[in-house]
Amino acid sequence: MKTTIFLLFLLLSFPARSPGQTYDLPAGAFVVETRPIKSKAHPNRALVLWMIEPKKNPRDTPDEPYTCPEQTRGSYYSGPTRISLVDTKTRKVINTIELVEDYEGEAGEDSFDIPYKIHDGYYRVAGVAKGQEGVPVIMWLRDYNNDGRAQEFALFDAQACMGLATTLVGYSESKDRVIQYPVKVEVFEGAKRSQTTTYWPDYLFGQKPRRPRYWKYEIDYRGRGGSLDKWEVRYNRRTETFEGKLISIPGD
């Protein structure tokens, strides 16, 4: 009995190990997920999704149907969000990217919403009945760029019932780094023509490709005073970028 009390005293005398201390992450880091990377060229690699002192936001009305924004949030953490590539042997960080909401081409708030309890949909939730909530797999690694390696995952942000900001993050084997894939788009708006690079293309990574490395789809905002947006995007394996065009036809 005395031995048990003594051991309990020792356990309570030392603070719990922070999830961020698993790897060489800064103080205040909260690890959401870790996913190993299969790489013949660079063994001992993993992706770590982590946040800086996130706020926990449970759903206010858990028994009510989801609102449109809740389709990508459910109950969620909010706060500065990072993805790091780490060496699982040395426990060191190789590189880190910041997840910034630059939806309109300008840097937004250094914060993102990561669901911790949600139903199956934009994020994969296994082992639950349809319509029920569970713990999602945020870094669901798949072969989005058709290079034969499942090393990428998508993130989603529905801020309203129309419009879906998407981004793709993955492991670049040639660079041995985690990257957020840029999408270079030539934009046609009537007689106006411009070029832009975005990391948050509308709906792109929620769409199924027409064929490997090729996407073509339309988003109709005209009923909301907007435009008919026609996207056509291809993946360039040499530059590790997505490239294409966006034809924006104004509504009547």
C-alpha cells in the first residue's frame, strides 16, 4: 500500500509531457495528428499536424443538423496551424509550413479550424454510422498528383453554403520537404485577362479528376449575384505545381 502511494506521488510530482515535446516543436505546440511517410529515398519521415495553444470549440447544438460551415468543422480546434516534416529517428523537424487563410490572394488571419469530432464527409471518419459523428482523419494521405505515392492530403473550409476553400499539402520527395501546393491560374473575365497564384482554389481538391492529373468543373454563383466560374486545372509533375485557367462569366 505504501509503495502504491509512493509511486502515485512520483507520478503526480512531474508534469504531463506536452504532445509538442514528442518532436523538436516549440513550447505550446499541441499535436493533432502524426502520419508516417513511406519513402525509399528518405526513410524515417513523418508529417505532423500541430497547433499553437488552440481553443476547443464544441458544437453549441449537437442534436441539430449541421449548418453549412459545420460541414467542414463539426466540433473543432481553432488557432495557428502548422504542418511539419520530421525525422522520426532523430526526432528533429526538417521543415514547417504555416497554414494561412489567403483566400482572396492576401494573407489572412494566422488561424485555421481543425475538426476533432465530425461526421464523415469532407474529412474521413471511419467506423461510425451514416450521419453520426466520430474522430476524423485530417491527414488522410492519398495520391492526388498521380505520382504513384500516397503522400498528399487536402484541407477544407466552408465559410458559407456556397464556396469551398481547399488546399493540398504533401511530401515532396525530390525536395525532402513538406509543401503546400500552389495553383497557378490564368483568369479570364470578359475582355480582362490576368494571372494569379493561389494556395486555396475554390472547390478544386474536393472534386474528382476527369482523368489522372486533370480537373474540369463549374461553380455557379449567378443565383447569388455572382458569376459562373469554369475551372480547368492540370498538375505539372516537373514543377510540382497545379496550373490551369479560370473563366469567370458574370451573371445577368
